[in-house]
Amino acid sequence: MTGDDLEQRMRGFAPLFKKSAWPILFMSALLTVGLVVDLAFVDTPSFHTDLADFAPDSESSQAHDRISAHFGAETRPMFVHVTKDDGGNVLDMESLVLMDTHLDLVKVEADKRQNMVVQWITAPSILQLALDEKANGTELTNVSDWQEMLELTIDLNQTDCPGDIGKQREVGEFIIDGMLSKDFDGTEMCLWIQSNGDSGSPVVTAKSTLWILEIDPELNSDQRKVKQDQLRDYFTELSADSDLEYSVASLDLISHDIDEGTFDNIATLILIAVGVVVVLLAIAFRSVKGVVFPLVGLSFALIWTYGLLNLAGARFTALEVAVAPLVLGLGIDYS
């Protein structure tokens, strides 16, 4: 079949399309309205971004996947950076006791959310563990100062500060660089211990401390994001009601914030892009029809693209934001 034959055959369908123009337009408009209602009111799409989706495929990631198959699901750490509003010593006993009170409240909130935290690594819980083992379970809230804390948990006559050798040094570096800020100073405490309390000071100082909360790996991605966001809100309330400042971060929270901002961003992006399209079409065609007809077609294309994806149950990520300017750009070219 030659090109002329094909063209002649297509021309034969012209009368049929002409007769069907209004029904096609009506059905298209009806479908578009239905998709708009679904997108805006019935099943508003939500975005589900996992930062791992953006990681390039590499030998390291493949090796990680192979190893993970032989182990259980990994816990997802949630980090809580604790400071004082006035920038003072966050490890003074008064602050530690307040942290311990807050920790109990946070544990209650976590238990309400399917026991979402499986491991607590915090300054007050570490001190309480030492009291449980060495001081017959004395409560941290009943300890008045660092001197009493040390006297309850160590024997000054038989204890020295860790040396700079072997595993003691590794543990010390982890505590200073990981659990506490780099301005941690325990020199005076070491001097106090070595001199059996004759010199130095039992108080350690630091401007911040870090909590590590291990989140239950059995929770699915969406549950982890929502529950960690709720726990972050609770930490914000604790910060507002005390002189301690809690700053929370995790990969799940980053993904959650990306998802929350993506929907607003895409709506803003579409409005701005449509405005630019109207200006460009007006400059190019200088007629109402030249602006309205392409704009209607572009609007239908965007609504159908996102609407049909939403009806199909597609999983939206931040990458779908790129669809809108792509469709609009192609629409301008074809116009």
C-alpha cells in the first residue's frame, strides 16, 4: 500500500469524524471532569518517596542486597540532637534529670504507636543503666549531682579514667564524637577520679548530646514516616515547654518532608507553567483561539496523565513532578 492509497483511505473517515466530533468532545469533557473530581476530592494522590530510590545501582548496593537477604530487616535510626536554649551545659544533672523525665514521656508516646522504638540509646538511659547495675536501681531523678552519681556507680579507689590504648580509646572516641558533641570535656572528671576527689570536678560538660532511637524495622515505610513525624511533633512540644531544645532527623523524616512538600510544589509549578504558556501562546499567535485551544488541550493532557495514573493506583514519587513541565513544554512545541 502506497502513501497515496493510505491518505485516500484516511480521507474516507473524515465524514465519520466530523459527525462524531460533538460526542467525542462531550465524552472527553465528561471524562476530564470525572478525573478532576477524583484527583481533588475522592482520592487525592499522595507522594511516597524513598531516598533509596534515588541511589544509583552499584556493586556496593548489590552486595548490600545480597547480604540483607540473609539477615532480618534493619532498624531505622532516628536521631535527636539535644541542646539547651541558653547554649549551656546540657550534661549538668538538672538537665539530665529533665531529659530522663522527657524520655519517659516519649516512651509512652512511642508505645501508643505500635511500640515503634525498639532500642533507646540516650544519655539518661545510659546513666540509669549504670544505676540499675551498681546502685540497686536508684532512680536518676533522685540523684542530686554528678558527684553523687559517680560515688554510686564507681569505686574511686579502684577506678582510673580510660587510657588511650586499644578498645578503650575506640569506645572513648565514639562517645565523644558520636554520642556527644565535639566540645565534650571530661578532663576535670578524670582529674577528680584520679585524685580520689581531692582536685578537679566530677562534672562533665558539653553543649549537646545525641539520642539514637532505633525504629522497628517491621513497620512499613509509610507507617515509619507518619509515626516518626508524630513523634517529632511531640519533641517540638517538649522543646516549647522546657529550656531543652530537641532537633529530630532521620532518613524517613526527610522522605516524609519531601512527600509533604511535593504536592504543594507541583500545584504551584503547574500554575506558574500555565501562566508562562498563556504568555508565550499570546505572543506567538496573537489571537484568543490561538491561546484557548492549545491551553485546553494541555490542561486535558495534564489532567488525564495524573488522573489515569491515580486511578491505576500508581505510586507517586517526587519524580512525577517532572511530568507537568514536560507535558507543557511538548504542548507548546506542537502548538
